[in-house]
Amino acid sequence: MVLSKTSSESDVSLHSTFASRYVRTSLPRFKMPENSIPKEAAYQIINDELMLDGNPRLNLASFVTTWMEPECDKLVMAAINKNYVDMDEYPVTTELQNRCVNMIAHLFNAPLGESETAVGVGTVGSSEAIMLAGLAFKRKWQNKRKAEGKPCDNPNIVTGANVQVCWEKFARYFEVELKEVKLRDSYYVMDPVKAVEMVDENTICVAAILGSTLNGEFEDVKLLNDLLVQKNEETGWDTPIHVDAASGGFIAPFLYPELEWDFRLPLVKSINVSGHKYGLVYAGIGWVIWRSKQDLPEELIFHINYLGADQPTFTLNFSKGSSQIIAQYYQLIRLGYEGYKNIMENCQENAMVLKEGLLKTGRFNIVSKDNGVPLVAFSLKDNSRHNEFAVSDMLRRFGWIVPAYTMPPDAQHVTVLRVVIREDFSRTLAERLVVDIEKVLHELDTLPAKIDAMMSVSAGEDKGPNGGVVKKTALETQREITTVWRKFVMERKKTNGVC
Amino acid sequence: MVVTKTIPDSGEQLNCTFASRYVRTSLPKFRMPEQPIPKDAAYQIIHDELMLDGNPRLNLASFVTTWMEPECDKLIMASINKNYVDMDEYPVTTELQNRCVNMIAHLFNAPIGETETAVGVGTVGSSEAIVLAGLAFKRKWQQKRKLEGKPYDKPNIVTGANVQVCWEKFARYFEVELKEVKLTEGYYVMDPVKAVEMVDENTICVAAILGSTLNGEFEDVKLLNELLTQKNKETGWNTPIHVDAASGGFIAPFLYPDLEWDFRLPLVKSINVSGHKYGLVYAGIGWVVWRSKEDLPDELIFHINYLGSDQPTFTLNFSKGSSQIIAQYYQLIRLGFEGYKNVMENCMENAKVLKEGIMKMGRFDIISKDIGVPLVAFLLKDSSKYTVFEISENLRRFGWIVPAYTMPPNAQHIAVLRVVIREDFSRSLAERLISDIQKVLEEMDTHLDRSSTRVAHVTATVDETHDGDGGKIAVKKSVRESHDEIIKHWRRLVDGLKTNGVC
């Protein structure tokens, strides 16, 4: 005789996800829930909430890769449970990292012999890479000063004010003074002449950026090198250079191989690059390469040995996933030199298409250069009625995320919009963006000018363009307050907050 | 009329991967190749090389999670291209992080009101979390000393010698002296009495570990708190405590809710936990929580604002993937308190099964405690014939990765094997491991018997190695034995240098 059983917990097995009670209850936000819920419900709830995040591929603010080939996705998923730091257990993954380091070192013309292994490491991103490089400079400088019997308690680093926020973090956390070369109108990168002037005996290094986040420009590292060599000869301080090639490191070797910015310049001692920008890998991988063993003080390295093979490690993070390292290796061998070159050339092409489309509207000035990172930074010729922040906001309605920023000192009165051209930003998308920008301009043109006069009055900062007192409606006052507040917080928002 | 076209380059499209020329050529290892190769070839080549990596799920050395439900894998893959730091663009992901911080802070009994938000952040792992916590302590201490007009150039931190390597990194990179309380045989964690003795006016904090990597033991944070409170009263130094709960933070609240180790103790100012250990998420996520706003100096925080709402950030890393944060949230709501408790209870059960099976062989002593992280650490009663390092090696042949370590000073002569019980280590695997250990022992016993009369040992000339085995007998050796000996010696030498290398 067959005994029939009724399932008591009918909710769990019978109901489809959206019929179950799980989508009816509010999930706790501050405390862990007491009970478990079925995995399908958990998946659905989270997946649905995440629909309200922006679409990564339409995020034109970010340099970070948002698309990889499905074959690579397979490798990424297969390695998701491998803890990268277990070098003993995953020797092949460790070797893949070493191969990437060597390939990138050679790409940067590191002065290595045929069988010499490069000095470098994979990191979680350029932030970690820059901290490691900075630590090495700090320690070398301290050792030098101690040997000379001089004080070593006031190290400083010279950079441009266009520097990315991770340099400020490094300075603050590692107690190094940040000496910034101010920008000026239409010169938005570090001036090598001024930088070298600022170098003193406490300078641990001068950091140049290859691919400024603000307008994609490459700083003139060669000129910096020449001037610094001269100063070093006069002073005997031996100040080195670090190149922050977070964006440019995977562009310059392919598009501008004649440009001397890397280890071909004798004062360049370390370089960092983001694998997850133009290295074409998902977020979570960066690389730092040192010129030679001498540039990385031994005392900073921890040694982990197995079977007699020495694996030196120098990272801030310990356990982390292996997926991005494998993905980087995949890209390096899948694309090869030619593949990367083709992609960068495509990006440049599409950037030109976008730039020309914008110029044709007659309403914009282009702030970015043609040579540099493939991006288009532009500002309104006339922002008295509507400014760039308004354009950025309205573009969101079409789905595009195009950020608007003000420049750092001393160019705070300049506001720009910036579109980064990544590998997956095709020509069709570029043309569509131009059309949508035109639509936005039309709409803004129809909005009454009164509001804009309001915005300029209430802007309490120096950079407000003009003033005029007019009677306001409640809505206008509200709008005004929102706009002022927005401008205020945008101003406070680190302009280089997006890397 | 249909015009026929011939495909000029037949090689690429027609040949299946293993027939193509790509698997014949050696890939460059030092320089980028000049030409691209088809994506299938790239995939296959890399995939095949990686077959020679160890199997993550058989890696019994690691505490880090190696399995998650397929639904979670789907969420991970969907968010792999989201750069976590773009808070503007991904507000939901940012909010999920905030929810996790709050849930974990409440789990640790942080003294926050009903509507108050917790102070904490998601990190790439406990290493970053510890660096952030340490930085906060260092800055607070410096400020205090400046106010008192005293020198602040010699900060130090008191921990046990069983501390994980990231504390040493913190000390070295951030120029803080590490004062270690040495271990003793039979006592493999930090002694609170000795720790408090070592505290001086330059101590920025005392770090206790909930779940020592060596044997899984929980340090007595309550006793530490009491002794330190007493000392603080006498000296007025106000030295705080940090609890490194990398492993224990997701175990103690579920298995030992009455154990007071967290913010219930007044001197505990910050706690870190690894989401990727018993938080049951893949590698790449840790959490640090502070008791209150006062414990995190504002000058360390960078403010990123959008639309008027303030999002403070205090991390070392900037761009990174969002997948693990979403996965942590998935686990917290999917399992809930009850689910985590069930998983931990299962782990403890399986640990017991393994422990009993090992004890039954009569050849091992168990040095891990029953209360603590679910792991089994054991050493050979008699290491004169062969050592735990050899057992570890031989187990590899069966596919198991079971690490062997020597203890840090002053117990360097003790060498242990350690098996970590993770969520995905089922009872059947435990029983299989026991029988494989049995096989290994039998093999090594017979191998020795066969080569009967001799037991030749090369005494390691390095200080860190251990093995007080006697018997330096000079005997004529066969070539094979010389080889074995050299390898053994070399392995002991390098393994001796690596003790806390696995987190």
C-alpha cells in the first residue's frame, strides 16, 4: 500500500519564486535574518534589486573593462574558487602571474638580460601597485639618508594636482607629504619644469602620469627625466621617477612605440599599470614593475619557499581570487601585440568619430588631446544658461552615464564632461551618443533662462559665472537649492574619484 | 547566379582545436607574442595548463571557501564587470555592502542604536582589514601623544607569535614595532598575562586572535580585556584591543554565542573577519568593523559625495570587482542565522569524526581543541622513523593537500599536520581521508622495514628546524637513499622557513 504524504512546507517546493512568501516580506537590512530562505528566492531577490544599478557597459565614466570574450568568462568562472596566495597548491597559476610580469616588463623595455626574470607583482589594482612602489621609494630614501646621517622623518613626493586619489591615500596613510604642482587654464597636467623646481632633499620620487584621468593626456616624462637628471647632477640627491601608467601603460606601447616614457629613461625606477583598464581585464588586477632588483629593498619582501624554489611576495593583500590573473594571461596570449594594437586603434577611431560629432554641434570645446588615452573631454562653449552638470543629468535619462567634473586647482572654474572610449564602445554607440547629446541640448535650450540666472546667484563659490537677482517661484527655489547642493557636493567630490 | 567563394585561410576555421597549429607551438613565456591566436585555442591552452594546479576542494590547508551554490555563481558572473568603487553608478551594490556591514556589526554586538549605521567597510581580505584597523589605532595614538606633548615616533603593537603574516606586513610597512608574546610547548596561543605585561606607553593596541591559524584555538579575549582594564587604570594609557577574528568571527556567534569576545568587552575597538573563510564566500572579501565613529579618525576617511549623500571610504584598494560583496549578501540572507549555525555544526561534527578516526590509529596526538575553528591539527607521537612532512607529501599522491608546519618560537621543535574542515568537506570525505592516512602510514612502515637496518638522518643545520630525533648513524647509503635524504633535508629546510604562510 502506498502511503500518501502531504508536503507540509508547501511554500518551499511548490510555489514559483514570485508566488512564494519570500518576495512579500521585507528583508532585514541591519540584522541578519533568523531563518534561511530557499536559494532561488535569494537569487531572485538580489538579482531584482540589482536591476536598478547602472548598466556597466553604458558607464562612460569608467576606464575599467566591462566586457570579455565568453571563453575568458569560462576561465574566470573556473578559477573563482582558487585562492591566489596558495602558491604551493596552485603552481601553474603562480607561474602565469610570473609570465605576465615578464611580458609587461618587456613591454616597458625593462633592462633585462635574456634569461633574467623581471621584478614585479600582480596587485588588486593600481592603488595597491602605487602603494608598493611608494613604499619602495620611501624605504630606499630612508636607507640613503640614514647612511648619510641625515634626518629621514619628512619624506615628500612631487606630483601634479591632476593626480588620482590613490596618491593622496598613499601620502596620508604612509605619512609622506604630497607636494602638488598646480594646474592652470588649458594646461591640465603636471608641468615638468615646475615639478623639478619643487624637488628637494626630502623628495622620495617624482610621479608622472601617463594618461591623466581628467583629459587623457600623457605627461612629458622625457622632459621630466632630462630636467631631473640635470638637477640631480647639481644636487647629488639622485631623485628617481615613478610613472603612473594606470591607463597609458597598455596604450602607449601599441599606438606610440616611439614615445619614450618607460624604462628607456634612466631615472624611471618603477611603473604601475592597471590590467583592468586597457589591459582589457575585469576589475581587480593591476601590475607594478621595478627596473631592477636594486630598486626594491629586500627588507620589504616576504619570502615564501616551497621545494627549494623561492617565491618572494610583496603585496598588501594576501588571499584574493585568481581569476583576473588568469584572464590577464589569456588576453596577453590571445591578442598578442597585434591584437592589442588593433583594439587601441579602433578605440582611437571611435574617439575621433565622437569628437567630430561633438564639434559639429558647434556647442562644445574639446579639452582632450588627440594623443593620449582614447577619451573625449569636452566643455560647453557657453555654460551661462546650462552647465555641464545639467547635461550629464539629462543624459542619464537616455541610459548614458557621462560624468561632469570640475578641474582641480588652479583651474576650478573649468568644468568638463568626459566620455571614455573602451574596447566595447563601438562606432554605432558613438553615433547614438552624439544624437542623444543633441537631444539633450535641445531640451535644455527650451528651459527658461531664469533658472540659470538663479543658479549663478546662489552659487556661493568664487567660480560662479555671473549674477542677477530675480524673483523666484517655489519650484525654482527648490531647483536652485538642489542645483547648488549638487554643485557643492560635486565640488567636494574628488574630481579624480573615478579611475 | 550564385558566386562561390573559397575561404582562403582554412587552418583557423576548419581544424578542431587540437588539430590546429596552436597546440604545437610553444607559447612565449617572457614576451608578449606578436600575433593573436583564436579564442578557442587560447582558452584550451590555458585551461589545459591549469589542470596541473591542485584541486581547490581537496586543498585541506586553506580556510578559504571553495564552493558556493550555483545560484550564487550566477550572481557572481553577472556582476563580474561591475567596478565596485563606482558608487555613483552602482548604488544598489553600494547599499548591499552597507547592509552587510550593519549585519556583521550587529552579529558582533556593536553598541549601535536602532537607527544608527555601523562603522565598517568591505575589504579584499583580512590583510587589508587589519591594515586599516592598525592605521586607525596608530593615528589615534599619535593624536593622543601629541596632545600630551610626548614623543610619538615609536609605536608598537602586542600580539602572539602565532600571529598571521599580515600583522608582520602591517608592522613592517607602516613602521610599527611588533612585540610578540612567545609560545610554549602545549600552549600555542597568546598568553593574556604575558601580553599585558608587554604593554607600554607606546603600545597602540593589543591584537588577539579568535581562531589561531596554527591550531584553531580561540584566545581568551575576556581575560585579556580584564587584565588590560586593570593595567589601564593603573597607568592611564587607555590601550585598546583589536580582535583578529578572521576565522572565528563567523563561527563563535553561531556555535558559542555566550563566549564574550566581541564588542561586549569594552576595550575591543575594532574587529576584522574574513568573508571568504567561514563567511562562506570565494576568495577576495573581508570586513572590518569599528565600535563607533570615535574609533575611526576622520582624517583617514576620504569623502565621496553624490546628490548630497555622503559615502565615506577608507580602503587601500580602489577599483575591484563587486562579485564577492554581492555573494556575501547572498549568503547572509540565504542562510540567515539558522543556516550559518547549521553549517558550522556540520563542520564541527565532521571535525570530530576526523579527529576520532585519527586518534584510533594510535600514532598521533591531537593538539587542536574541540572548541574553536573546526580543524584537526595533529602530530606524530613518534617522529624518529618519518616525519609529518613525509606524510604530507605522500598524501599528495592520493590527491589530498594536507600541510605540515613547524610552530613559531619558542615551540619550533613541534611539527604538525593540519586539516581544515570547510563547509564542503563532507563526512564521506573525512572517512576517505582517514583511510588514506592509514594507507600512507602502512606504506611508510613497510618501506622502512624493507630497507631494514638503517635510519639515516641528516641533521638540519638551520636554527628553525625541529625534529629532535636522535640517532645520527653514519651508514653506507644507496643512491636512492641519498636522494631521498637530500630532498627530505631540503624540504624540511624550506618548509621550516614557511610557517604562517597559509592564512
